[in-house]
Amino acid sequence: KGTLYIVPTPIGNLNDITLRALDVLRSVDVIAAEDTRHSSVLLNHFGIQATLWAVHEHNERQKADQIVQRLLDGQTIALISDAGTPLISDPGYPLVNACRAAGAHVVALPGACAAITALSAAGLPTDRFLFCGFLPAKQQAREKALQALVGESATLIYYESPRRIIDTLEALIHIFGADRPVVIAREVTKQFETYLHGSAADVLAMVQADSNQQRGEMVLLVGGAPASDDATPPEALQLLARLSQELP
Ligand code: SAM
């Protein structure tokens, strides 16, 4: 029986690929990649020649059946995305789900992931965290998404676009309050890696003061809601947050 390997690739620094990942990429029959041109650069760098298939957001449901059939025929296939761990804010979920449903063998390799790397260096609690992916781009939906987590005590992890970071920090201050601890992990593993940390208001001021902080790739981490002494229920916190939005 064949195997689908989920293979993480670097998130910036090309040395962040494991020896096992290179072995697997060298040995599989097919590499299913989010963007074949993008992945060719990585594969060429490591001298790997492979048959590449494009499996991205727009065709992955159709491709899933084809790939499952190949796996059941005994082929080995690696799934990679443009950067980091496939399926983590990246394509792959429909494929892995279809593999499980069909009884195909799936093996995931551990490796680079921006969320986990940033969390481990952020200095926020790591015992409980909630990965939330990208916030919605539209303001109203974004505020609603933040509001839904206003009472969440786990550390929150978001992927954010540099174009929206100021708007998002402003919304965050509005909804979670200016004192909530925030960390922005930017350009992780790359030349201009920076971690900004402080209260939401401090971090907003730092980003506004330096246009370099409005560029590159970033992970936004938010400390969880403090356990309140009087144990205010999350519904009450949400109501308060909504009221404070309505009031002048
Ligand atoms: N699958 C990837 C992973 O495992 O991290 C994430 C893919 S998602 C499409 C891309 C987003 O991840 C970026 O917009 C950014 O928020 C975050 N990201 C990826 N690489 C990063 C890096 N080197 N530094 C900071 N954030 C990064």
C-alpha cells in the first residue's frame, strides 16, 4: 500500500528542513505542491528532481480522488505547501480527510511552522493556546471574530498580513482593551527577524513608529483574558465589549 507523506518545508531559512524530509522528497513517486514553480526553487536548491503536481485551494477536492487512487495503487506521494506545515492555513485538509475515509496510509513529518515557532519565543503562556489562522479581511467580520474570543483565557495565535496589522491592532485594543499583552513575531527565521512585545497599545505605537514593522510576514500573538477575581462569565465580558463599542 502507498503512503501520503505530509512534509513541512522552511518558513524562510532554507536550513530549516529536516534530513528525513529531504529523504522523503527524494524518494516519493510524486510531490503534490501548492505552487509547483515556487516549490521547484526549493527542490532545485537541494538537487531534488521530482514529478510535481499542483494541488492548491482551487483544485484540491478534485485532485484528492486522483491522489487517493494512486495511493491505493501503491504509489508514494509527498504533500508540500509554499512554506511551513501543509494544512496549517494551507491546502491539504480535503486530501487528508479523503485519505482517511478511503483507508489510505498517511504519515506526517514534524517540521517548520510559523505559529509554533513564534509561540515558543513569544514569552506568552504556552500551556494552552488557540491557533486561529487568518482573521477575516473585512472589518465587521474581523471585529466579530475577535469579540467571540474576548473571554478566552488561552494564548491566541493569528496569522496576519502586514497591510492589515495596524487596523487589526486597533480593533484588538477596542475589543480586548489596550493592556492585553501582544507579541508580533515578524520575519521569523529570516534576516530581519523581530519580536515586538508589550501591551496592545505599546505594540501598536511601535508598529506605527517604524514602517519596517509594517512589512514582511508576521504572526500576531495575544495573551489570554486574565482570570477575573469575580469570575465574570465570558458572556458578560462580551456584552461589556459590545456596549463599549456602542458608547461614545
Ligand atoms: N503553513 C504555514 C506554517 O506552517 O506556518 C503557514 C502558511 S500561511 C499561508 C502564511 C502565513 O504564515 C503568513 O502570512 C504569516 O502570517 C505566517 N508566516 C509564514 N512564515 C512566516 C515567517 N517566516 N515569519 C512570520 N510569519 C510567518
